[in-house]
Amino acid sequence: MQISRKGLIELAGHEGICLKPYLDSVGVWTIGIGATKSEIPGLNGSHKEITLQEAIDLYKKSIVKYTDAITKALKVPVSQEQFDALASICYNIGTSGLSKSTFLKRINARGTLRSILDGIMMWKIPREIILRRSKEALLYELGTYSNKGKAMVFPVRTSAQPNYSKGISVDLNKLL
């Protein structure tokens, strides 16, 4: 199974976009749509600025390892919306996090929906991730995509932090 176009847009909306390298909330150098050193070896603060198209191209290439890991790990069928939710979670927690996760074990054991959603919500650190997890759980449960095809592009301060108050909205329906 692969992530859908709607799933790609949803995930990008959760990640946001920065065209210059920045330090995320846990101090990891990041650029584009959540790309880290696992996608760009040696990524640091001196990496060159990228274009929006380069960010999207990198994102489309990067997502494959996460969706492949989900496909390999799943032992039971899931809906497209559920797969998209899992792709968003896996992109955030990594393939190792996915393989050890309680929610994946519960999915494969055909656990109750409530137990699966509770497992998803266990991944709540750092604190600012809780809203994203809630949206991913909603997508898994009800198939509800939350960002209406939009993502924010944020400038990066000289302190290597995104300036969330200066972000501009882009329509990913036109870009992906």
C-alpha cells in the first residue's frame, strides 16, 4: 500500500515547511517538510536554502522508506485513511518507533479501535505533538483529513528556530 495524495498533503500540513535548516523542538537539524539527517546525511545549520519544489521532491522521495516499513509491518488490512494516518505517525516517530509501537501490535492483533487509538496517543512527547496525534487518531478512526489541502511555510530565524508567527499558507493541492 502507498500513501494517498490526500495523505501526503495531510502529513505535510502537520510537518510544516521550512526552506532553510532549523532546529526542531528536540534539537534535530531539519529542513523542507521534516527532512533530517536520515534523508540528508550531514544536515546542519550551514546547509543551503532549498526551494519549495526541492522540498516537495525530497519529501516524495523520503516518504517511501516510511510507507515501505508500514507495509512490511502490517499483518492485517487497513483502509487508505488508516494507512495515511500510520504514515504520518511513522514519519514523525521513525521506522524503529513504528516497529516497537503498542498501536502497531494492537492493529496486528486486531485489537479494539479504542485500544489502537489509545496506543497512538501514547506518543505524546514533546508536548506540542499532542494536537498532531489527535488529528492522526481522528484520521485513523473516522477518515477525517484536517488541513484542507494547506500547509504553512515558515521562515527561519537567525537562532535556527522557525518563526511560526510569520508563516504563509500554501495550497498543496496545486503542488503535490
